[in-house]
Amino acid sequence: MTALDALTPQAPPPAEVTGGGGAGPWRSAWRRLRRNPAGIVGAVIVLLFVLVAVLAPLLAPFRPATSEWFGEVTPTSVPGPSDEHPLGLDSYGSDLLTQLIYGARSSLVIGVVSTAVGLAVGALLGVLAGGIGGWVDTVIMRLVDVLLSIPSLLLAVSVAALLGRSPVSIMLAISAAQVPIFARLLRASLLAQRGQDYVVALRSLGLRQRRIVVGHMLPNSLGPVLVQATLTLATAVIEVAALSFLGLGDPNPAVAEWGRMLVTAQDRLDQAPWLALYPGIAIAVTALGFTLLGEALREALDPRSGR
Amino acid sequence: MLTLVVRRLALLVLVLFGLSLLLFAWVRALPGDPARALLGEKATPAGIAAVNERYGFDQPVWQQYLTYLGQIVRGDFGASINTGEPVVTTFFERFPATIELSLAALVLAIVLGIPLGYLAARRRGGWLDNAVVGGSLLGVVVPVFFLAVLLKYLLAIQLGLFPTSGRQDARIDATHVTNFYVLDGLLTREWDASWDALVHLVLPAIALGSIPLAIIVRITRASVLDVLSDDHVRTAEAKGLSRAVISRRHVLRNALLPVSTTLGLQAGALLSGAVLTETVFSINGIGSYLFDAVTQLDYPVLQGFILFIAVVYALVNLVVDISYGVIDPRVRVS
């Protein structure tokens, strides 16, 4: 067993021990990541976003969607920042900061769950296609091509029409668009490894295909998958907002969503432009964080991909 | 080349066939009987009987499918449950707005993106390069609907430079021939109508154009950098060709190939973005029609829309594939 493991190069593109003595590729990737300022900025943003989302009840000054101060909102004005409300109120008379903080929550939950589902289904299809090959490969990849050729919005609309408007259908809609990306990624990664010496060696040792794929080839695909998942989270955050912007979001108005905050802000754009500004910036910064982190991960795991 | 087109069109027919089967199954898979699903909440026994008669729901399933297929082939996508208007008619009224917007955005992105990407690559590491790389990152992470809202607030509401919404000033008495408003004005020689439609198009086009612009700039830059280090460029330089000739004939021509590939793949993103942009600027395109259909479960509209988009999408990608042949003769040979 240990002899077999020794044959398998550990994770991302094998044999690139550039300096750093006996450190494994993961460790040298970590070192490269730490030296990349853009990556650090991304990581900090992502970390903050996750903390805000998880600790929302502790961080938010009030409870969300209370409309407690509805009386202070008039048809022609929305109260701006005050001592009690650092960012002012939203147009329903709830504390704007609280709404923003809770908005991070729905973005994180929907983004992470949908990416996880997209990753799991896509990876399974990709592994089946690349691992078994033959007609299984052909059938799966044609299916993936079809899925890829449907515009994501159309996919989302179809899912919403089929399942009704609910958080689950938003998640499914977003993950459906991600399945082909992960399926192609894993299949390509497996195919690229198929002819490599270590795989040939394992096969000549009499290991079964399934064991080679699951135990040895799959771990080597972890790097690219991690990169793609991070980048996909950026799109997922934007997609969640886009869907609720279009009115396909969570039907429960008590759930704070950045996309919906942007929609409602539009009616008062001339009186209170900040109502649109804050959620918009929140979406963009979160997406920026995941993108920077993803790009930095890509460069750290595969130094040759650097610009 | 011709075989490519024929093969792709045959594939398209196959895909549409499969899609029609799926859509057919979709409406039948809905809970309750299809007539009730089609009529929605307005279903009365008489209405259900009429729909059963019209769509032949009382016949065997395979016969129903053939009937449905026959209607599609004849261009009959049924009528909207909400408005009673034939789906096809509404498409021809609404789609031009969406296409006009997408084309304007695409033209803007190409006209700005290719030179910017080229110049950035030529002066790699310079201020323009840094600005372009940073800007394209922003273009990816700033959602198109947020950019649209920002532009609307700053340039339309605050500065009053552009109209805030719509496609044309209601006071202009314009004749509409094709429903492409800019084109209509040119066709009927109503220059003011055309100009007004164009002015209405500026902000939405900038907002929507940010998506393809960011991508075009990135790909152009990367691919120009690639080509610049190729041997043939060095040879051309050694031959003493002028810089303009080198960039036009030897660099850009090769570098644009990956750009056109990505453009085809972006058609879907452009459509989604167009729908979002339409919402912000209250443009009566396909967006609002589609979302009314989703919220009210207007199945004939949804079925027709999905088929229609699939055709448009496949045709766009076919055009892109053909354009390879024009840009790169090597594709024609193989």
C-alpha cells in the first residue's frame, strides 16, 4: 500500500518541486499563495464575508426585516445615517446595516450549497465519463454539451417555472449551470493523467481501474477543482443577486437579499441612492474577494499558469 | 465549409427535436391535467373541454406529440394564457428591443475592447495595461444590474445627460416597421426618431457592454501577448515590414481567433444580461414578457421562448464557427 502511494505524485500538476527543500506541493503552493498580495486581499474579503454571514445575529444591531421604524419613512424621503442607525433605514423602515449583514447570510448559504451540489453532480459525471470512457463518456459529454448550450438565465427560469419560486429552486438553478463546468474539468483532468507513467505503473501492478481512479487520480485533480469552486462562488454570489433582482428570488420578503434590496432601492433612486449603492457594493466586493482568491489559488497551485 | 454548415444545421434539427420532446413531456409532467395547467386558475369545465379539443389531450400521447410537433413546424407556438396574443406575434414585437440592445452592447465592447486589449499587450506592464487588467476584473465582478443602476443614477437622474427609461420618447410619432427603433427611423427617414432611439440606447448599452468588454479585453490581451512572441512576428519584423502591417496582418488576425470563439460562448451571458438591463431601464423587451410568463406559469410562452432561444443560440454559434473560416483559412482546409 505504501509502495503504491509512493508511486502517486501528490496533487496539482506533478513534479514541480521548485525550491523549498522537501516541502510537498501543497505546502509550496501555500507559500506562493501567502506571497501573493492580491490573493491575501481576496482571502481577507472572503473570510470577512463568511464571518459576517455566520455571526449575523451577533453583529447586526437590530433584528432583520422588522419595519420597526416604518413611520419615519415618508413617500418623499428615507432617513439617512443617524446615531441609532449608522447607515440609515431601508424603504420599509428596517435598519439598513442589519439588512446588509443578513443579506450576506442568504448569499453565502445559497452560493455554497449550490456550488457544492454543482460540484458533486458535475464531479460524479466527469469521473464516470473520464474513468469509464467508451459509450458512457460519449453519452455523458453530449448531455453536458447540451446543458452548457442553455443560457444560465434560461435554465434558472425553467427550474423556477418547474419547481416554483423557493430557495431550493434558486440553488438548483444555479447549480444546474455549474454541473457542466465541473464535469468537463474533472474529465479533462482524468484524461490528462491517463497516459502518465504512474497510472501505467499502477495498472501493471494489477490495480483495478476503479481503485486507480478513486484512490490515485482523483486526489490529483483536487487542485484545479478547488480553484474552479472558488471562482464559481464569485459567479454564484452574482447569480443569486441577479435572480432575486428579476423577482425569482426567495418569495419570503422577511429574508434579506442584496439583489432584492437593489430592486426596491430603484423606486427611490433620486431620493436615497445609497439604498442601491450599499447592496451593490456588497455584491461586487464579495465577488471580487472570491475571484482574487481563486486566481491566486490557480497561480499558487500551478505556477506555470501565471501571466 | 458547406458540409460544416449542413452538418451543424442537421444537428440543430436533432437538438430541437429532442428539446420539443422534453418540453412536451414537461407540460404533461405538471401536476393535474394539462388542460388545467395550460388554463391556470381561470380553468372552467367548458374551458378545459375546449383546450382538450384544441390540443387533442383526449387522444393517445404519441398522437398528441405529433400534433404538437406539427404546430411548431408551422410556426404555431400557441397563444399566451394571460394576454391571448399568439406567442410568435409578441416575440416579433418584443425581441427586436432585446436584440437591438445586445447588438449595441456588443459593438461597443468590440470597438473598445480589441484596441484596448491590443494596446495593453503592446505596452505590457505600462499604466494602460494595469488599468485594463484592473478594469476587466471590475467588469467581471460588478453585476451588470448594479452598473446599470449606477449609470442611471449618475448620468440620467443627476446630470440629466440621458433619458432614464424606455426606448424612445413617447412624444415622437415614429413609424415602426421592424421594431428595431434605430433602424426604423433610418428606413422611414425619420431621423429624429432614430437619433432619439439611439440616445435611449446609450446607457443600457454601456451597462450591458461591460460583460463582453471585460472578456474581450482579457482574451485579446492574452492572445496578442501569445502571438507577439511567435516566430512569424519576429520574421515579419526582420523583413522590415511596417508596424501597422505587422499588427494588422500578422498579429491581430491570429490573435482574434480566440476572441471570436469566446464571443460565441458569451451569447447566453449577453442575453441574461440584456434581460437584467431591460428591467433597470424599463425597456419593453423580452425580459418583462418572460418574467410575467414565469410568475404566472404561462406555459405556451415559456415553451415557445425556450425553443426560440435554443434556435437563436445555435445559430449564433454557427455564425461564429463560420467566421473562423473567414478569419483563419486553416479551419477551412481541415
